[in-house]
Amino acid sequence: MSEWIEVGPLESIPQLGARVVATDQGDIAVFRTGDDQVFALDDACPHEGGPLSQGMVYGTRVACPLHNWSIELSTGEAVSPDEGCAGRHEVRVTNGRVAIRL
């Protein structure tokens, strides 16, 4: 059974940045794009586990801070030629409040 976890107001996530939410299943990075889209991925790059939350967000991708792998925020998939996938979590924004589903 999955549960929704309240993250907080949209403004608590920096534009072109991320906020980390600690859960029993591990850390989840919640990203906000420049146009206020919100995505949530496991906070570990599929390459060597780098903290995606510390990467640079551009468009709808994040660049891992360790080896610059690009990860699609909407799917968690590494951008070709790299391969791998970070776990993705459903996000909802209701009345300016962000929640993620485990």
C-alpha cells in the first residue's frame, strides 16, 4: 500500500533545485523546474549512487554532481548514451502544497 507524504509549500523547493525528503525507504529528491513543474526521484544516480538532489536542474533534467550523467526528471531514465534508471515517485500539487507518493 502506498502513502502520500506532505513535502510542504511549492516555494519550499528552490526553482531549478531540489529538496530532500527522508523516508523509511530512503531519501527522495523533490525537484522544481524553472516553470514550476515538480518531480520526485530516489536521491541516487543509477550510475554510482551520487546525490541527484545536489545536481544542477536544467529544463526537465538533472545532472548528477559526481559524473555529470543527465537524468530525465519525468521518468528517472538516464539520457543516452548512459543507461539506468532512478526510482520515480508520483507527485501532486494541491493548492500550492506538494505531496509525494511512496
